[in-house]
Amino acid sequence: MCRTVLLLFLALSAVDSSAQSAGELKARYGDPDVERFLVRPGITLMVRYAGDRTACEMLIGPMRSIIPRKEAAIYMRPEVMTEIIDEVLPEADRGKLLRSFVTKSGCNEIDTKEHENVTITRFRHKCDLPNPEIEGEAMITWKNSSGAAASCKLSDATRP
């Protein structure tokens, strides 16, 4: 019994000592090209950066594990999603609205708004109406000066 407890303690100590801090990872590999922030309880904002460290893509959605696994779908209220989008990308920074369209398939829909500077795409699941939590994710993609999606590719110069 004592031996089992000692072995368990040693195993758990080894797992804990191998965890690396954000500072250690940054020192070894440089700045991350993707970061995830908790913007509301249970809601995250994942940001992907271009080589100049400006945001080129954002994904807002319910918190999920970063390791793919089968998880029940989680949705949020549309007004919460709108509030977060307005926080991270004020309307004045979006540019003129060029076009807006909705793609529907069954009880799912994808709402796309293309502006001069960005494209905002929102996914909604309406199978469980009147449940108010229908918003799945929103993706914001910045455009470059020619109007195409900005490149999120990091240059080799930004890597250690």
C-alpha cells in the first residue's frame, strides 16, 4: 500500500514538473501565431496573427477543449455574440457593407457580411427553437489592400 502511494506520488510529480509556462514556450519558440482569450464566462476569442503581429483572423465561440473530442454542441445568445463582435471590431473599423447573404441548410444557417475591410461570418443553429441560444461561432477575417483575405502566414523571419 505504501509503495503504491509512493509510486503514484512520483508519477504525478513527474507530470507536474514537465508542464511548461507561457514564458518558457515564448522564450523557446517566439511569439505565438494564435492566442485564445476568455472574453465572457464560457466564451473564447481565438486570434490568429499575421507576420507583423496584427490580427488577421478571429474566432468567437463557446469554450471547447483544444484537443479534438466528441463534445456536446454549445450555443449562445445572438445578442452576446453581437456585443463581443462590436467590442473587438467596432463598426467604424469594418468599412462600408458591400454585401450580405445567408446560406441555409436544414435548421442551420451561415450569415455572411462582407465589408470593405473584413468579412464577418456567423453560424446559427435553429433546430431547438424557441431556445434563445442559437449562435454557434463567428469568424472575422481581415482583408488586405486589394480586398482579398489577408494572409495569416508567418514569415520565416518571425520564427526563431
